[in-house]
Amino acid sequence: MKEFLKEYSFNKYLYFLVSFTFIPLILLSSFVYGDYIGLMLAILGTYMIMKYVDKKQIVYLLISSILLSISYIVKSNYLIFILAIIIYLILDFLRKKDWQKILLILVFILISILPNTILKNVISNKLELNKHRSIPTTAYIYMGMNEGSRENGWYNSTMDYAWENIDEASTYYPEKIKQRVFEFIKSPLYTIKFYSKKVISMWSEVGFGDIWYNLPFQANNHDEFLKLMNEDAIFLSICQGKINKALGIFQKAIVLLVFFGALMAILKNRKDINLNFILLTTIFLGGFFFHILWEAKSRYILPYVIILMPISTIGIQSIICNICAYINKYKAKKLKEKEKNV
């Protein structure tokens, strides 16, 4: 966030207001999983790489690569952050071709990516795991290309084959993907509708599953969940009553504000976008397009909303300044008219 203060009109108090009132991030703090531990490390790593480009001190690059390496180990999706930073470092090199930077880019790649591969191999060998008997990446891609009981691309029955026929899964899913691609090519209107529904189902769920992940049935205690629903009025209201509706309205307002502010910032600064601006935008676009292909889930896209917040704050600040300028202009006009009448 500090890196944006140098070149853009940035209100840090507005940034804190938007981020601290982002309820999903607060509620999902109880969900102990790789998503948010990894997000914290990835954002710190992103900040450190910005510091490296600004200060030209290699220590910041090393710290960034270590933080991103851990975030990638914790949650593989944070490879998107790493790839975006590699693009960012290449663009920095192209501004002023210092060939030492190429070596440092390679160092960043090795430190941020290699430990994950080494750790997987060490654990597999230590526990004598068969590397070929695991669910292939293609299974998740194929699942993201199919309709299901929830919504398009969400977890569905296409994964059943992988669980039941693990040895054949690596050859089964590539063929199924080819067939599905042919179906999409054959029916372009269906393809547009399919992916439109998939994208909307992810990005329109403004709670990102925050209520759902705090429900008792997450711990396989469905009886307790039903009991609470029947006996606890506040709990019932949070799940499906007035509190739930109020949270939904507030969360929609915040998410729409983030997206609208980001759009305004891009439009206003389109001729004067710096590398930091490009980096955050690249991370967002990387996450957006990745999850068009991958399994859909509203929880997965939360990091990319968070990463938009600094950009969004620039846009919101611009809107507020324009409104204030218009109000002041209107007041000045009225004052002149009043003075003339006197």
C-alpha cells in the first residue's frame, strides 16, 4: 500500500476503512486452511518485491522469494502471484537493461518455486508414496469444464472416476478434455452460456462462503446444526434471516465498491500506469482466468478481490475528490448568484 503513495493520490485511511470492513475476510479467519495463511505470505512477498524494485536492494528480493515460496507450499494457487511477479521483474529489466537483473530473476524463480518441488519429492520418498497414484491436474480441469449439481465448473461427479480408478486417471482425463473441447467448439453459444454461468457463480457470491464455512455441519455434526437452527434465533437469523440479508447487502456494497473503484482507477490512470499498478492488475487477471479453467468456488477468488483493494482505493479517492470539487463549484456558483442579487 505504501508503494502507491508515491505516484498516486492515495488515502490510506480510506484503504483501511475498505479492508477492515471487508466482513468475509474476518469471518473466514476461523477457516484454518492454506488459503489465508498463504495469502498473508503472498501479499507480504508482493510488497517486498515492490520494495526491491524501488530501493534496488537485493535483500528485499530474497525475502520476497522466501515468503512466496512458503505461500506456494501452503497453497499451490499462489503460483499465480509468483508468475505475475516474474512478469513484473521482466518489465523492470526492460525499462533499463541491467543484465544483473536477469540473474536475480533466475534467483527469484529458483527460491520461490524449487522448494515446493523438493519438498514433494522428499515427502513422497520418505513415506514411500507412488507419485503416479495421485489425482492428476487434468481431473480438476475437466471438472471445471462440466455442469454439476451446484453450478457450472463447481465440484461435481466427474471426479468420481479419479477416486475409483486412480491408476487410469492420468490417461482418462486428457481424452475427456479433448472431447469436451470439441463439444465447446461445436456449440459456441452453449460455451458462452456455460462459462458465463461459471464466472457469475464465483464472482457474484459476495460472502465467499463465509457463513457456510462457519456452520457446525462443516465438522460433520449435522444434528447440532439442526438443533441450533431450531433453538437459537440469532444463529437462524445469521444463516437465513435478517442478519444474513443485512450482511449480504453490506458485502455486496463493499465488493461492488472495490470493483467500481478499481475500474475507475484504471480508466483515470490508463496513460500513467506504473509497474506496481501493473503487478496487482496482473495478479488479479491471472486469478480470474485461471479459475475459468480450474474448479470453481467462490472462496478461491477472494485473494484476487483483496489484491484489488489498493487499486480500488485510488479510484474511490478520485471519485470522492470529483464529488467534492463539484459540490464546491456548485456552492461557489450559488454564492456568486447570491452576491449579485444583493
